[in-house]
Amino acid sequence: AVICRTMADALLDDLDDLSDVEPEEETNNNVAEEIEIAATNDGSISAQQQAPEANGGNETAADATSPKKHTNNRHRLLDNDALKSHLQSIRSIQQKDDTTKMTSIQHKNNKEEDEHEHQLILASNKHLVSLRAEITNTHLDICKSYHPKFPELEELVTDPFQYRAAVMIIQNEVDVTNVNEQLNEILSSNQIITISVAGSTTSGRMLTKEELSHVNELCLYLDELQNVQEELTLFVESRMEEWSPSVCALVGPTLAAQLLASTGGLAELARVPSCNLQLLGKNRSTASSRGGMATQSRTQHAGFLMECDLVQSCPNYLKMRAVKAVAGKLALAVRCDHINVESGRQRTADVGRKFKEELRTKFGKWEEPDKAQVVKALPKLAGRNLNEILLKG
């Protein structure tokens, strides 16, 4: 009886709590009704004003569901006015250089022109960083748009440009084996076999004409980004020997331009320690790369410096050791060039050539075989005969 009474008391308490809440809800509803009545009387809210809001909400919902509109909402980097003006400045300078080469007249830049070219190099490096981010975002947009057709492809081909080329070849093809000959031009045999097997068991569907045209537009946009990236990289490479001669003498102008583009400038590269220089541009480990389907031959714990001529001249078992040695000398060469640029001194490649010869000598010694042990004769014991020593022993 006591238990029943306590349960009844608990139920009554719960009912009391609910009854306390109901008046609050009623008062809130009454306040909302009063606000609506007042707004209607004042004419501040009308049906015509509410209709565009509802239509705007529907448009945003449609944009969220439509992949094409969702991608177009993101600002295209190639439409940026700053990038367009920068490309025009670079092309005008390149036309000037071509004219100078044709007339065989050597034109020496003054201090203002040198400073202008230096600013263009720094701006090119910043635009290259933005282009890499834009390429990554565009690659993700292509993956999202083509995911309904072939969801396994983005895991099998991780390189953005190879994925774009594979998408342009496969399109809406049901049997992937029909385009194996075309895929053989851009992919390895292991990748083609895996893609063929995955294509036969995929859960994807055929894309509509609008979806397929949207995918093709994104692929063409990725091609435009690649062309602009190559144009900026070639410009930086052509000016690297003037602004960073020691680095170019040590690792070459192509690698020097890639290192500057990855960090944003010579000053930023000079702040990077040698232990991090060897990791700039390294590949990320993915499921496909661990499964033997890597799209690049670079090792996991090395970046751009693995492609250096000094490192490639070493055998495989010495390459990682050589990368560390090159990174140490590169850090010193970058700081020498940076100090010369900031102080206005004459920029020469003597430091880079000196470091390169030292590294070549060091790598040559690493490859030399170990010296054989020299057999030395036992020392002669004064005043004692060997036979006597043996007999006493």
C-alpha cells in the first residue's frame, strides 16, 4: 500500500509539472498571435514580401540538391581580376624577352625593373599556391559529380589529372574493357586491371546528359588550371637563375621553382630547416598507393629533392642518405641567396657550385668499397727466440 501511494504521489507531481508548463506555452502562443496581429495592422508584413522569401528558400534548397549550381556558387579562381592582370604582366615581359632574343640586343635591367620582376616572382609563387588549392577543389567537384557513375574510380586513381583523363575516356561507358586501349596511354597495367574489375561490379548508374555535360565542363576547367599553372612555373623557372643562382646551381631551376612555389617565396624558403626541406612535396599515403597502385614514383618520406640529379646518381640504398645531405647544403644555399637579395649584393652561383662539388665527392666516397685489412707481421722480440717462447708456453 505504501508503494502504491508513493507511485501515485510521483504521478501527481508529474501532472503538476505539466500543468505548470502549459500556461507558459499558452502565454507564448498568445504573444505570438498579438505580434502577428500588430504586424498585419501596421502593414509591415505582407504576402508579397513573404513570397520572395519563400521562393529564395526554395532556390537555395534547389542549389543544394543540384551539383551544377552548387559548384557554380564557388568563385572560379581563373575569373579573379588579380590573376588576370598578373598573367598579362608576365606575357608582356615574355614578349619583351622574345623580341630581345630576336634582335640579339642584350638589355640590362635597372634597379626598378629588377624589383618589378622580383615582385612578379613572389606574386607568381602565391598564385601557384592558390592554383594548387583550386586544382584540389576542382578535383573534388569532379569526384562528386562523377561519383554516381563510378564511385570506385576516385579511390583507384588519386592523381587529379589522371583521374580527369580517365573520366574523359570512360564517360558513360558501361563496359570499361572497351576503352582499355585508351586507358593504357595514361594508366599502368595494374590500374587498368583493377579498374576493369571494379567497373564490372560497380553499383553506379548512367549519368544524364546534364550531369555528363557538367562533368565535362569541370574537366575542361581543370585543363585550364593546369595550363595556367604550367605558364607560371615556366616564368618562375626562367627567372630563378637570376634571383637564386646558388639554389639553381645546386638542384636545378626546375626544382628551385617547385620549392619556392611550395613555400611562397625565397624568404619563406630560407626559414624552413633542412629536416623539413627534404619533405616538401612528399606524397600522401593512400589505400591505393599502399596496394601498389601509386601514380607517382616518389617515396613516401621524400619530396622534390628525390628528383635531384645528385640524388638520382646514387644507388637506391644511398638515396635517402643523399637526400638528407642535399637538404643540409640547400638550406645554406637558400640563406646565402636570400641575404644577397636583401642586402643588394651581387648574386653569384659560387656557393651552389662549391656545395655541389662537395656532395659529389662525398657520394663518391660512399660508393667506394671498404678497404681490405692489411696483414701486419708480428713485432720482433728483442733477446728472445720464438722457439724458446713456444717451449715455455
